[in-house]
Amino acid sequence: MWLFMGFKINNFAVFSLMTLLCFGSLNDAARAQSSKSLELDPARIFWTDLSFHAKNFWVEVSTDIQLRSLAASELDKVLPASPRGNPVKSTTPEAAEMSIHTTIAPRFRSGVSINNRIWFNPTDASALGRIRFRRGEDDFKKIYRFTDRGVFRHQLEPKDKQEVVLDPEKWTNIKDSFYPYDADRLGCFGVTERSLLIYILVATDISVIDRPRSVCVFGKRQLHHVQLRVEGKHRLKVDYLKKSPGKTVQIAKEIEALKISLSAEPMESDLNEVENFSFLGLHKDIAIYLDPAAFVPIRVTGIISGVGKVELNLRESRLKN
């Protein structure tokens, strides 16, 4: 995903991100301490929808993000039961829901569409489940259930070209997998999902953080230790539409944006090969720029292998009623 999830262009994954600064391993106690220090306040998030756009010679990407909610009682209807562990429970009557729709239009290949839905607890961003659905290349539908012992994945893929045009429920290449971890032993105070890093940064008063903070994040098949580091303010030009009920305003000005860099290191797992963590399709030199006055992410930058530096800019935001 050039901005969220994974996809291939010229035989490399355009959807995969992470690693900026190289950090040595932290002990479990330090990880636990830094994770617990991230207190989230959902009231800081004034927006419900964000739209980002990026374009270079090779590809054009558009990503729309929505924040909604789902009754906790409905989760069992959309997420599979796990054969191991107890499902992570919603701490509120309604679970927070982040939906991400990304379209990728490569210059020399057919387009790709990726839809993601992630359910989580709004006060600590602990993940409950997610659905990833991709059309256009390497089609799949993957449904994840987060438990206290790891993550269960139910995967559907077309077995041949004839099945590609069918609805995912009719695909016959089906596989179940379980990715175990001991969160307590690894020092994880809850496990979040990679797309929720933007939510975490906005819901945290990160401007007062004087040292890196860490989060335990599940990627595709394993946990990663992600660090958030504030790197000061930078003057940036912004140009986007801010929509509220009955009113649309164009924000075109220069602001003092807060830069937060991201870095990740894989944590212990039983995989034969370490997973390359991804976030918004970026692989290294990742940074998120926040407008500290509007509490909104306005730019995401990083490097994608084979493409180079990518700059995803906010084009539209929609505020709560």
C-alpha cells in the first residue's frame, strides 16, 4: 500500500512499511514501561474522515480513512472464532472501527484496490480484529482475530483465474493460520495494529513526550516493537479541504508541523523468516507530520523500494458533527 496495506509493482511490494532509525534491542521491562506510558484520549480526535494522495512517475495512490464504531456485540458476526486463546474483548459497548480504502494506479500495470477494516479499543488502541481485502493483483481476503495468545487468520484466495472474478466467499483456496506470542513476557501492554499508529499519534499528547515511546504492533504474521520519536517542528505548506456539517473551508497556508519518526524491530516469533514490517507501504525513513493545532496528520513520508521517496499529503478532512 502506498499508504496502507500491501501490493506489488514490478515484483516488489508497494504495500509494506517501517524502519527509520536503528535502535538496539530493549529489554522487556523497558518495553513494558514505555508502552504503558502511552495514554490515549479519543476526545482529541475531531475528524471522522481523511483523504491522502501521492503521485510520482511510477504510480498514483489515493487513500481514504474513516473512523466509525461498531456495537461490540456484533464483532462475533464479522470475525472468526479462534481455535486458540481467548478473543481480546471490547472495553466499551461500541468498538472503534477504522476503515481504509486505497486505490493504486501504476503507470505500466493494472490498478489495485485494497480495503481494510480494523476494530479496536479506543482508549488504548488494542486490536480486536481486522479484515484485509485486495482486488486487482494477488487477490485475497484475510480475516484476523486477536486473542490473548496470538492472532488467528482465516485466508481466502482464488485457486485459479476462473475463480478470480467470483465473490471471495466462493474462492476455494482456504487456509487457517495462528501466529502465537506471549505478550506479557515480551513486555507488551496490549497489542495494536499497524494502521492504528496514526490514531495513536493523534490521541496522544505526543508534543510533551521528551523521549521515544514504544508500541507492540502486529504486522502481517508477527509482532514488532515500534518506536515513536518526536523530532521537532518543521514549517510545511498545506492545501486541503476541511469539511464540517454545512461548511467547507480550504486550508492553504504554512504551518508549524510536528514531525514524528517511526522505527520498528521484529519481536520473537516462530517464523522461519523475519517479517518485513510495513506501514502505508513505506519501508524506511518514515515520518508522520501532525498539525498540533488541528490534531490532524497532514503528511506521511518515507521510502519505497524501487520507487524512492514518497510523500503522501492530506487532501481532505471531515470533522465530527
